[in-house]
Amino acid sequence: MMHPDYPLPDVDDPVMRPFWDGAREGRLMLQRDRTTGLLHWPPKPMYWKGGARLEWFVASGRGRIYSYVVAHEPFLPAFQHLLPLVLVLVEVDEGPRLVGYMVGCRPDEMAFGMRVRVVFERLTERVTLPVWGPDR
Amino acid sequence: MADVGDDLFRRIQDRVAIVGIGHLPFAKDIGRPIADTAVEAIQLALDDAGLEAEDVDGMSMFEMESTHEVSIARRLGVEGLRWWDKISYGGGASCATLMHAAAAITSGLATTVVCHRARNRGAKTSRPWAQERELVRDDKALHVPWGLVRPVDVIGMWAHRHMHEYGTRREHFGNVAIAARKHAQRNPYAMMRDRPLDMETYLAGRPIGWPLTFYDCCLETDGALACVVTSVERARDLRQRPVLLHAVAQASGSNPVHLANYNNTPAMETTSVFCAKLLWQRSALQPRDMDCAQIYDAFTPLVITGLEDYGFCRRGEGGPFTEGGRLELDGALPVLTSGGGLAEAYVHGFNLILEGVRQIRGTSVNQVPDCKATLVTGASGVATSAAVLRVA
């Protein structure tokens, strides 16, 4: 049961919408520039530089732990049941670093560079959160 | 981007001075609204300068201030307010209040500007991160929905990576906490006076956002502080020895995300890197010329990365730089000589400006002998600001 005060994202944000739509359907979506091949994270608005340069694509959903923090009390009530919560910065194989948290992994199992894969955590009918688990 | 490095900026360099400072005693619960404490702090700063409210025509403050300029002006008796400004990004705004004041004064938009910060954060319910309710939008949607909300965790992410990449140790963070606490012992206003800290206690601190623990975190304080800025010409006739604003800068860095900007270039360098570059370009003085430094210390690792960012040591050397008491009063580079946010009070770094002024005046409780120049910095991670203060 999701806590009533959970800080839900605005999934209708015009820039982020493809990311949240993808997550709801079990896909990790990222954005790249067709012209340069460079990825943009955080993503840019689709009208950027006259439009037509950007596209969203399905990412591998795999990456490595770039950094992490183990959160203890006092914390937000909505996350209380997850403490100690392992907050992570994942460098996905495509390049960008995404904020997330770990599931199925104890704090003492964490390591820099460890392989992780995306896991989809459904919070509401509209909001699914991409989180991370060990890529065993 | 054109390098504005900066002929324009010579119009500001050493052209304005901080001529008055004032603050209320810091407290866990100050018992008064900031609309009231702000005004008193400004009054104290004007008294210190030997100026009257009627002399003030400009106001520069933090965007987070809930008090209106006109309310402050009315209560103080400022008659001819003709320029004001509010600067965003919390602790990133501290030195920017000085920069904007300097720009207004040197361009003729104002003659005498009061800058201030009044903040009631002592109460636990006042923490912004404990008040997320609405849908999370824009930048915050990139990290808040996963629970990366508390600044300690956001900064912990940088700090842990720094440890991994450069071998920085918790003892290095401890050296920062202990230096700040040591300096607080002689400061009658410091919240942590009479509460010294040793390494054993530091290392046993309870985890908050591991690897950061209790003693890595700044205080939460109610406080109100202000300073008065005017032209060097006017400053000559005033009561105090003027403290020159030698150089000042404001920068947001590349690809910024409010506080959790982990995808900037170069990777994982904080906003301070960009601010430092501008600052030293604009300054005839360089890091080696600083007799002490007031480096923003919301969390201990920010001082270590700050030392690197502002060029006191190379990238990755900030940890070892803290060894051997180097940051303490008799060390090579005393930092946070009032105790800073870690041990004096956490008021978004405005107390670091006041301590910088006292060091240049020669009136600090931890006076660095013959202090001719000092660096004051704003919060790393957010869009930030920094200043070099020097003797006239």
C-alpha cells in the first residue's frame, strides 16, 4: 500500500512524459539526439533547436553503480518501510547517470561498479517507478 | 559562450565595500517571526556602519525570504527604496547578494544596499524535505520520487564517489568537523560552544545518509544576519574600516539540476568549479593569497571538494589537505574561523560573509594575524556564488 504522502512525479510533464509512459509499460526510455547520437539526460523538450533532432528509445535497462548512499532515520514517512534505503546513482550502459533505489539487495552487498538491471515498481495506476536490482 | 573575463568586471573590483554587519544571537527557537528578526539584523548592521535607514536605497536578499522588501523598508524607515533583488538557490545565493548589490551601486541604480538572510529552521517541522506533498514537478521529478530528497543524501552521493575515486576517508571529513568545532569554542554566539568534538566521537556518529553521519551535517538554526554595502567613496567617511569586495562571481555550471546535478560536464564536478573559474579570472588575488577561507559547509565533504574547486589543492587531494591541523587556526589555511554552518549556525552561509568581514577588520574571535584577504563561498551543488574580501 502506497503511503498517502508519497512524492509522486507529475507523469504528464510534457518533457518527461515518454519516460513515465515507458516505465508504465515496463520499458526504460532515454532520449538521444539523432544528429549527434549524444544522449540527453535530463531530457530536453522535443521542440529543442527547432525540433526534429530528438528521439526517445528503449534503453538496455542495465548499468553499473556509480555511487550510493544508505539512508537512515529520520526520513520521509512514505519511505519508512524501506529503511535502511539504498539510494543509488546508476550509470546506465548508454551513458547517463540516473537516480534510483535498490531492491533485493542489502546495504552490505553494495559495491561501486556492481552490475544492476532495471526493475519496475508500480506505485499507482499511472505511476511506475524504474528502480534497480542486482544483475546476477 | 563568450569569455567575459572581464574588462566589464573591473568596474566592480574594489569599487564597493562592506561597511556594516549585524546579527541576532543564533537560537534553536528564536521565538520571533523572520519579518521581525530580519529588520532588527539590518538595523544592527546600519548601527554598526553609522548609517541611518534614510541612507538606504537598495535591498538584496534570498529568494527564499518570505518577507517583502516594502515591509522591511516600512518598518526600518527606508524612504526611497529604488532597487531590490531576490536571489534563488538557498545557500548558493549568499555571496550573490553582494554581487548584485555591487552591480547596482557601480551602475548608479542604488547607493547604499542592505543584504540580509533571516531564517527559522530550528524546528524539525520546518525542514523543506519533510514537506513534500504535491505532485513532484520539473527538476525535482528526477530524484524526489525515489526518495533522494534530503540534502544529506544528495551530497552523500558526491561524497561517497569522492571516497571511492580518490581514497578520501571519513577521518578527512572528521578533520573538517573538528576544526569547525574547535573554532566555535571561542565564539560566544556559536551554537556548539562548550561542546568540543574529538575524532573518536566523530567516527562513532550515527549514520544519517551513510557514509555521512550525524557530525557531517550542519546545524539547523534560527538566525538573522545583515550587512551594508556602499561605494568605496562613501565608505571612507563611515565608522568602520571598510572591507573591499575585490572579486565576486555567480555560476550555475553545465546541465544543472537543482541540487542533484550528476550529469554535468566534467562529470561530478560541482557548480563551485564553474564559479571558481570566474572568480579567480576576476581577481588580482589568487588562492595562495588567501589568509583564511570561509568555505560553505552544509556537510563536511563540501569543504573538501570546495578546497579542490577553489584551487587550494588539486582534484582528489582535498582529503589529505585536511591533515595535520591545516584547517585549524594555527594551520596553513584556517577555514570556518567562526565555526561555520557546522558549529556556529546554519543560516545559508550568511554567517560566513560576516566572519569574512570580521577577519578583514581584524575583529574575529579567532583572528588570523594580519589577515589581508579571505575567500567566502556559497553552497556547492546548487547554482552558487563566491567572493574575495580584502583590506582597503
